Amino acid sequence: MNAMKTTPQSFRLSSRLEGIGEYYFSTKLREIDELNRQGKSIINLGIGSPDLPPHPSVIQALQEKSILSSSHGYQNYKGIPALREAMSAWYLKNYGVQLDPATEILPLMGSKEGILHICMTYLQPGDEALIPNPGYPTYRSAVQLAGATPVEYTLLENNNWSPDWSALEKRDLSKVKLMWVNYPHMPTGQNADTTLFQQIIDFGRKHQILICHDNPYSFILNESPRSILSIEGAIDVAIELNSLSKSHNMAGWRVGMLSGAADRISEVLRFKSNMDSGMFLPVQLAAVAALQLDTAWYAEVNATYAARRKKALELLELIGCHPTPGQSGLFLWSGIPANDADGYTLSDRILYGAGVFITPGGIFGSAGNQYVRISLCASEGKMEEAIERIKIYGSGN
């Protein structure tokens, strides 16, 4: 008897995925891979994945702990005490912020994980969350995955990429439960001073909005690392995400942290503990070693990025871009020349003409359409090669 033939079945996607597409870099990297298969050898200056290794002591700690038979079991959802204590000491030393390691710190498998955990903990259908435009695209998608509505607040260069408080005060804020902020800001590199942080905290307190500050870039090309929790009383209305990905060249290790009042940590843990387990013990112990590094480590890393930034400036000027000074973080953000319609046009022109990929600013929101972003996560040699390619491409136009 012939077996019954079956046809592929269509399964209905959850409504929480409506309006959420594949991440831009996911699709663009496939395009770049195809160009590489064609022999184009694209120089990727788009993604902020540190290409430098962690400190040798961090790798040594991972190796030593990984060979122990006792290191491979499930771990506590809140992380080992040694890691929380190291995170607390790191906050006190670098930000002047006192945190109780037992109740006010929650280790995470990367701060990106924390963005979704926070949204799932506090948001539901009918709620709204304020997200920056331009800003990290994950804020929008995490809010949508939680069933809530993202509400953009526009950041403009002529306002130093700060919120327009008068415009926000004119909005109906009755449904807004939380606000995403991020300084040093990605993608613009804008830093926050004490005044801006105070304004953010005052706004959250006035409207009973939970301030969620995402702070992974404060140690990169920044002479004064800041935490929003350093503002007096901030812990009553704000929580802060941080990460070892950029500051310690540990992006693939997935080590982040959430800091805030004990009640906030407990609330987020209720969601997190149902979604994952504690991170691999040797990774936690290696993170302890990373957090105990002295300031010479940060100085060495920043010297490398400073040299690369000079090359990135040279490259941007070749294509008619002139970024504003004083930017922090792993990128340079710049307005585009008048002859390009938008950042996508410029990005594709350089990609297909010179074999160099830079990020169009529009992926971070409509307010970024007239900008591009270049990553500093490439060696000076790669930067030089990109510059030479653009010079050759430019001479033929």
C-alpha cells in the first residue's frame, strides 16, 4: 500500500512577532557573505564586536576552572557570591555607587538578555514604553515582544542627542510604564553629564516611569565613566544594565549585570529564573578576574581604539563625512554628504564600489536616516586597507 502523501503545513506565528523582522545585521551579513563567496573580500566596519582578546588572566581563570570536574553543573540563578561581590566592588571603584551584592545586583548572560527580561517583567498589552530614536533596535523589539507599544522620543544633534523634555511633557504619559535611555549613547556616542542624568531621574520620578539605563559603553574612549545610579535617589526610580562585552573584550562570553533596588532585582529574577539558568561557573570566575583588573587595562584598550579612531576619521572625511568631536564608545557617528539621499544610499555605494561596509544610521530609527556609523572594531591595518580602497574607488568617479 502506498504511503499517504503529505504537504507542508503552515503554522500560524504568534501575534507577538507581528511587526518584528529579522535583525538588520543578520540579513546584511548574509549579503556580505555572498559577496565574499564571489571573491569581493569585504572589509566589515559595521559591527561593534571587539576583535581584541580579554586580558590573559581572564583566559587563564577560564582554563583553570574548566578542567575541574566540579565546574560543570547547574548554577544559581543569581550567580555566585564572588561574582556579585566583584560587580559591587567594580561599581564602587569606577562609578562611586554602593550596591548590596546580595540584593541589588543580578548577573545576566549579556545585557541584551536583560533588556527582554525587563520588558517581560514590567510590560503587558496596553502599556507603553519610551524608546530613543535613534537608538538600539532591541529596545523596540523587546517592548513589542512583551505585548506593549513602543513610543519614540526623538533625539536630535542640535539638542546634543538629549531628550526634548518639553515635547515629552506635552504627551499623554498615562500608559507609559518604562523609559529606555542609553548614555554614552549608541549610535551617536553622546555622553551624559550629571545635569542630564538628573533630568532623566526627575522625569521618571514625576511621572512614575521606571528608568532603564543601558550602560555598556562607559569605559570606551571616555575619560569619566558614569552610572545613572550615582544620582542621589536614582535607585528609587531607575535600574541599570551593564556588560563586560565592550569594556573587557568579552562579547562572546555573555556576561552582563542588572543593578537596582532589591525589589526590582527580585521582580526581574521572577521572570529570568523561568527562562534560563545560571551561567557556566568558569565563565563567572573568569568574569571576577576581569572585574578586578586595574586601570592600566582600560588605558591599554583605549589607546588602541584612539589610534583606530584617527583612521576612521580619515576614512569618513574621504567620503565627505565630518563627525562631531567628543564621541565615546566603539563607533563614530557622522552626518552624510548632501549628494547622498540617506545613509543606506551611502552605505551601499561604498559597499559595492569599494568593498567596505559601514552601517546606515537609519537602522537605528528615522532620526538616523541622514547619518552613518563606522565601527572601531577593526585593526589599523584593516582601516588603512579600507582607506586605500575608497581612494581608488573615489578616483574612478
